[in-house]
Amino acid sequence: MSIPEGNVFNNMRIVELAGELGGYTGKLFADLGAEVIRIESIEGDPTRLEKPFYGEIAGIENSLRYQYLNTNKKGIVLDITSPEGKEVFIKLIKTADLLIESLPPGQLESLGLGYETLSVINPKLVHTAITPYGQYGPYKNLPFSDLTCAAMGGMLFLAGTENEKPALVPDKQSFFQADLYAAYGSMIALIHAEMTLEGQYIDVSLQESVATAQENAIQTYDLEGRIRRGLGLVEAGNGTYQCQDGYVYIVAAMGSNVHLWYPLVDWMIEEKIPGAEVLRGEEWGKSEHRKKPESMETFKTIFEQFSGMYSKQDLYQESQKRKVVIYPVNTAKDVLENPQLNYRKYFKERYSESVKGTITYPGCPYELEKIPWVLRSGAPAFGQHTNEVLTSLGYSTEDLQSFVKRGVSYVK
Amino acid sequence: MSSKRPLEGIRVCDFSWVGAGPSTTRLLAEFGADVIRLESKSRLDLLRLIGPYKDGIAGIERSGYFSNRNPNKRSIDINMKSPQARDLVVKLIQESDIVINNFTMGVMEKWNLGYEDVKAIKPDIIYVTMPTQGSTGPHKNYMGFGITMNALVGIHYLTGYPDKIPFGMGTNYPDHVPNPVHTAFAIAAALLHRKTSGEGQFIDVSQTEAALAVLPTSVMNYAANGKVQDRMGNRNLNVAPHGVYATQGDRRWIAIAVFNQSEWEALLNVMGNPEWANSEKFSSMDNRLDNQDELDQMIEEWTLKHKAYQLMDQLAQAGVRAGVLQNSKDLLEDPNLNERGFWAYLNHKEMRRHVYNVSPAHLSKTPVELYSPAPLLGEHTDEVLKEVLGLSEAEISKLREENVIG
């Protein structure tokens, strides 16, 4: 497989210390053509043990999340706490543009591999560290998970109304958010390094990354002294309603904007829905009126008589013709069958030797005209590229055998 | 001397509005890009009309929803319906590095400002379009919002409790992080490419596709195993307990997640080793996963007797993963966020001192700096026309008389 010529990512080498965090950061670079060398500890990336598994069979190569996060990467196994492992790591750092890591604050320093040391070895290095609460601050050592970071960053509190207990969004969004900011910050630092030959250190906090997704909640407290919770089902015309075969999410009400409200009401009048004319009244253009419990009940009764006659996909497509916003609440099956995504060939399929089967992946988040997103290879098997990478650094077969024997490395 | 603002000298001709677009250009402005928003009194950014408002009083210069998405930017008031507006835009594009919009497809083309038109004006331009569903395909003209994207890609269906209608995340989440940060990453990649090759390029972001890129496992699971995943509250397929539990106080909850046997033992110690926990039903991870209804109920009976923050401290000291479900007030008062300087207070002409967040990516040598609050609509019209486009006072007055600018 060849990478098109002239791609700036083509000449980029990235070292990623594998952990639960940073995997998506590395993937964004790898999918655009960068060489990403992922160093796993002897214990392996904990993501390998996560359900759901391919074929529903537990196994260190079968985790779908692991498979997704590590496309197009090389994987080596190395104990960087051992003297030999440190030496290999330092050789790699000399050739790297970017280091992505998520060790607890201070751990790399305690190994003698902190940024102070690495930046002497490679002054142009961008060192990106992703941690739950950042490198400094009173919470820096708090034990964490996606759930606790979603809580401490404020995202969970918003996922409910009134006194209702909120629910967690799937797929570890707090990790994705931090990994995304880490990737963007790293790109900016790489631009700076390209111009000035000066590398730098980047401290990314999950808690802060999550707190950027507060919508207007922070300003609602700062400017109006109110603590808000979630949107949806707090105002007539915004939220989840039942239809013939499931649910739809509608946005007809939006502050004092009424351009989405009247086309929906007129549609319901056209369909002779009992009571729909009421919703033409001027008071419905105001948020205060729509937020009254009786208004919400009135709207729901009227709207669900209408939506109950149609499927979610029919409502979706017809609403767009009428400049009305009704979206289907899709299941995974619906998403894979979505005609737009299929037209654009969004999902990518590739045979994986690791799982002995074809994996379907979400595809590119963006299309760059000159930097193609290509699925060149699946996630590396445990130790798949140890031999290749260490050989390229000048280690002999005997060295490798000795590393493996002493538990410093693993070769598949 | 190197510039301390890595994007200094990069100019963005910003047609974007509402959520995902302005959030993207905010990320560029934070690092020093000169982002010039093209606004119009006759077609207001919807966010200027959505609260919260300073002191609760509505006004197009009073929205905190708008302000936090637009620090460090300039605003010009230009009436795109006027035939002469395009000439001004052409001049601005000639002085720009990036042109961005998040309109539905066809709007830029109607003004003859599609990619091919713009490339003819400025050959090395980076042209970014971010319609909800991409620039090709049967749904390319569809309109939608972040929160409806949640529904379309499956986030909404999966967020909530299995026995209730799906509630979702309660926000326009894709607008806040997945779409802007993916797009900004792509733009930065294109800037690096231009530095080394001199070439500009076209960037097409389908907001749906960028959101789906961070929701991989449910679609992969269906494709691989034919399984339609359902929502499961705060639970996890792999470990238990993994939940949100009520504590003392109104709307006060704590999140607790136990990933292995030693963390379970640690939790039991903090709970004072209650008798119920001795049951075989909770003796291993598999057994706990099988008996979660009862497990969660027993834990909540205990958490209800405690204060959330005190409990978090005790659990953290014992090595148990725990976190308070912080609300907006808690976040503004959070000692960790404050010590790290995550909140910045800027002085806005009409709103006065009010809060913004800074970037969660802290670059040691080129840190983000918020140096100006969100612009008033048209605050920089004259400044930009004079300094960037080189127009004279007389020319500006004439354009204003002819309603080309406000």
C-alpha cells in the first residue's frame, strides 16, 4: 500500500505510549498517513479487554474499541521501566516529531524520561500528556474513569431534567474529548515547531475537555445565577416524542426564533390533526409559554397524534422538504442502513487477520482534498511490529531474543 | 524571535454561525488567528437570540451563549443581499488564508463563492465547508442541529434508561466538541501542508460523520455481531458497580466505578464492610454484573447518608474511582479548574465582566490567550475595511449609505 506523494503526514513519526487515553489522538494522525508507533507494556493496553468483542468472543485482539482506536498504527511491546526499554524508547524519541502519553503525572519524570530530559535529546519534540485532571492541581492524583470524569467535568449533570438521575453517554466520550483536544493542540505545536524548530510540552486535562461541552450552562450561572440541566422535554416543541415505530427528536422551538415552529404547525393543520390550530397562537412563539406544563402536555397530545401515523424515517425525510426539523432517534442498525452515509461510503470494511474476519469501522470524520484518509491496516496484534521497529533501530536478532527472555519485550 | 501566537498572521474569512462553525473558529482565534466574522443585522446569528443574557435581559449583545463561542474575533456587519457586498468579500478573501462556512449546501454557491470561485480569487485558500451531512449525497441539503445529530447518529437512543424513553445528553454535544475539534484539527493539518507545499485545499466536514467517529462500538457491534445495543443508564458492559448514586442534598449525586477486585475491597472498607456485601451475589465481578439492581440499591442506601464531596475524598484516598456530578456553579468554584486557570473573565462593552473557558490543551511555549471578549455586531466594520481592505473614510461612508455595510 502506498501513501500518496507530497503528504506532510508522510514524513511524520509519532510515538504513543499505549493506555486508555491518547489512542484516538494517535489514530487521527495515523489515518492521515503518519507513522504511529504504539508502545504497549508487557501487561498490554487495558482497552484490549473491553467488550463488545468481535464475534462476542473474549480475546486480546477482539475488542472492537481496541480495533477502532488503533487502525493504521504499528504496535511494539516494551517495558520502558527497564534499562534496555529506556534505551529503545530514547532512540525512538530522537526520531519522533510527537510523543503522546497518558501516564499519571510525574511518572515519566520518575523514570528519568520527563520532558526536561526528552527535550534535550530532541528539542523539536512535541510532548503531549493527557491526564484526567492535568499535571498539576489538587485533583491531579484522583483515581478516575470515564464515568467520574464525565461527572467532574459537568457533562453528566446536564443529561437529565428536574430531579431525575442522569445517564452516561456511551463510548467514553470524556476520553474522546480529551484525545481530540490533544490532537488539535499537537497540530498547532507541530506548526510552531515547523516554523521555529522549537518543540514544547502540552498538558491536556479530561476534566477541562469535558467542561468545554457545557453548552450555555456556565454562562447561565454566571449571568443569570441559574443552574440549568438538560434540553429536551423541558419545553413544548423541543425533545423526544413517540412516532409509529419508535421515537423522533424535534426542534421546533428555539428561544425567540419562530421560523421552525410555524411550518410544523401548518403541516399538522394540513393533516387535519385535531387542535393543531391552537398552536398557531402568538403566545406559542414565546419560550415562557412553551415551558408551562400544560403547554407541554397540549403540544405532546397534538403532535403525537400526528407523529403516530408515520415512521421515524418518513417524518425525517418529509420534514426536510417543509423546512421542519424532525430527526429519527436511530439505533445502531438504523445508522448502518442510513442512505446518506451509505451513499458517501462512510463505513469502511477490512479483513482483519487478528480477529479472522471482516471488521466494519466508522470512516473519516473529514475529507481533506490533498491529505487522503486511508484505511491501510487494522490495529496491530500484540507485539506485531516489535521485530520490525527494533531492527530498524539497529538491534540484532540476539538482542531481541534477550529482551524477550528477560521480559523486556514481546515479539509476535 | 518566534511568534508566541502560533497562528498569528493567519486570517479567517468566517461566514459560519450558530454552534459548530463559530466553535471551530474560536479554536483558531485562541491561538492568534485573525478571525473576521461576517454578520448582518438582517440575518442575526441565532445564538445572539438565545440566552442566557446578562442580568436576564434579552438583547443581541447580551447573550452568554454567543459570547463564549466568539472571543478574540472581529465582527463586520455586511449585507450579503446587496450586490456590492460580494466585491467586498472578494477583497477580504484575497487577504485571507481560510474561508469557512457551516451553511446548508448551496448558500455559498448562490453568492458565487463556492470552492472553485474562491480558489480563482485566492489560489492557495483553505476552504472549509461543514454542512450537517457533507457536500454530496441525497441528504446533502438537510438542515439540523447538534442535538438532532445526536439522534441521527445513535447517541440519543443509547443515552438514558432502558425502561424509559431516551433522554439523551441534554445538549447539542456534537456542536461543542466532536465537530469543532475535528474540523480545527483538519484545518491545522491543511495549514501545515500549505507551509510545506504552498498548496491550499478543500475540506469537507459532514457533521454527522464527525460525530459518528466518536461513537464507534455500537455500529461495529451491530455489523460484527448483529447486536443492537440498548441504553443502560450509567452501567458498563465490563464492570460493576458502575453507577450514579444519590447523596445528601438536592440534585446531589456521586459517580462510583469499580474496575477490579481490589477496588471492590477498598469500597467495602470505606462502607465499613456491611453484612449484605458478604453475599455470594457480589463476590466476583461476574456476580456483581449479574446482580446490579440489588447492588446499586444497597450502595445508594449508603451514599444517601453522606455528603457528596466528603464521600469523594474518602473514596479517592482508598483508591476508589469516584466523582461528584458537578453542576455549573460547582465547576466555576472547582479548586482544580481554578488553580489551572481554566476560567477567564473578560470585560465586554455591554455585558461587562463575564466568564469564558480557555482551551483544555495547555501549550507550554505558545499558550492560548483570550485577549478580547466577543465582538459587538459590526464592532470592527470600519477597522477591517480600513486596515485590511485599505478603503478610505469616504468609500466606507458611501457603502454605508448604500446599505452594503451596517
